[in-house]
Amino acid sequence: MANPFKLLVLPGDGIGPEVVSVALRVFESLCQLEQIDVEIKHDLLHGAAWDRYGTFCRDETVATAKQSNALLIGAAGGARWDNLPPPGATPAERDGLMRMREELETYACLRPSRAYESLLARTPFKPEIVAGADVLVLRELCGGLPYGTPRGIDELADGSFQAYDANFYTSEEIRRLAVVGFEIAASRRGKVTSIDKSNVMESGILWRRIVSEVGAEYPNIELEHLYTDNALYQMMQRPTTFDVVIADNIFGDLASDLVASYAGSLGMLPSASLHGLNPGRPAIYEPVHGTAPDIAGRGIANPIGTILSVAMLFEYSMQRKDLAQRIENAVERCLQAGVMSADLGGNASTDQIGEKIISALN
């Protein structure tokens, strides 16, 4: 490429800096092997940013992000920062990552999970049930309950309280996500499962209507509608029958954690948060797991979810699916060699896993 690829690295909190450090080495190693010119900048987000700057996400960080091709972010958050913002603060003011998603309009969050042959014994499933499972949960990321208004907690006349949140969605917010889902399904196995609660929620009725309209524009893609509660049950009963699952912000969050069970650990799941399938817009790449403060600093965190997020970076922001596949193959070889972290039943360190994967890239 004529200009260097611009990457902003935000390590996050807890185990975030540990897994991001290893994933960044994988990124730099492959860029060096392929002679890809990159420009890497570093900054802070959420708890680390609060501790240094007194805010979860600086305006300067947002400005740098908007001039970047991609962001690599570690897990962010932790109990020590949960109650710092004043009452009445918006979700974006309480969460640096939420603000970044909102600022970059990365409404399409891709969260893939699959069953690895070498990890079938680490799943809660019988091998014959989960073997071959390969699901991508597409979560709407910039709307719904986390952002809806009105919201609040009110004290009533009798001294008790009531709390409320609004699950707002426009037809355009649903339509643009559905288009991404059908486009991705066209490059996979040709099936979309849309999950909602249209039996009890008005937003669910609109969701199902708009997804059906978009589905009519893709006659070669099979469309299945399921109520969310039934969908989660079916995803445990028949995991291999699902391909692309599209859901709103809250239901997508639930579904993506559920499918982590196919891979044997939440530490295996990557994600890409995109402004549609437009490689010209800044995108966010991060693992799905949390900050795991109980193991932070011990060098035993599983970096594979973050490394696979780098693979997604190559595929979606660099348009180099070949290099994404190269990282995925290296991860497979690492697992097959038994080099695994504690959450997968192994004893390899974070750095040892990274070095094994880097060596397998060659």
C-alpha cells in the first residue's frame, strides 16, 4: 500500500496490556514478513486513562482514532472504576470503550466462534454435538438499551424506587446491520438466523419486519427467525446448524458469550467492530473476554482471542484474508501442539503461546 497502515493501540486494563502486547508482536511479525509498512501509536483507554487523565476517553484519543485505519484494544474496565462518574452521566461518559464505538460509529460487531478439534474435550458438549460448529454472531453495537433514552432510577412517593431503560431502534439502524449479516452469510454457508423478542417487545416487531425486508433482497440466503430465549436453547442443542446470527445490542452480547462455549473458553473469542463492510473507515479489534483482574500481572492470560482479533484486522481493514488465514492456521498448530493457557487446561504462559504462534507463522 502507498501509505503506511495506521494502527492505534489501546491496551486497556487488567490482563489487557498482557494480551495486547503479545498480539501486537504477532501483528508486527507478519507485517515484517509481508513487508507491510505500518505506523503504530499508543494511548490509554478507560481505567488506565482515568488514572492518568481523570477521564475514561480523552478527546485527543478520539481524534487519533479517527485518523487511524484500525484500533487494537485490550479488555477495559474493572470494579475500581465502576462508580467514579457522577450520577446522571451518559453510558459513553461512564465507559471509554462505549464512547469510542459511538464516536467511530462501529455499529457492526462480528464475534466468530468455532469448535477446535484439539479443544473438544474442553467444551461442555458431547464431541459429536459440537464438532464442526462455526458460528458468527453479528451484534448491533451503537443502539438499543445501552444508549436508549429515557433511562434512570426515580424515587417514588412511598420511598421505593423504579428503574427504566428504553430499547430504541430505528428502521435504518436495523437495516444496515442486516445488510452486513446477509453479505457475510453470502461468503460463508448462506444462512442467517435473526433473534428477537417480537412476541413481547415493539422493538422486536420492527426488528423482525426490517430483517425480513432485507432478506427478500438476498433470495439465495436462508433466513430463520427465532425468539431469543428459544434461539439460545437451540444454539446449545444444535450448534452446527447455525451460521450467521444477527441480534440487537443486548441479545447479541448474550449470544456471543454463549457461543464461546464451542471454542472451550471465552479467552478464544475475537471481535471486529466495523462501520459496515467499509475498509476505509476506522475499525476496532478486541477480544471478547473481560479484564480478569484476579490473574492480571501473572503472565498466564490466554492471548488467542486478541491474536485472532489481529487476524480479523488483516481480513477486514487490510483486505488480506490470506494473512488472516495464516494466523488462524498458526493458532491451530499451537493448539495441536498442546501449547495452551490455564483456561484451556494447559500451563503455557501468555508469552509462550505468542512465541509458538509467531514461530508457526513461518
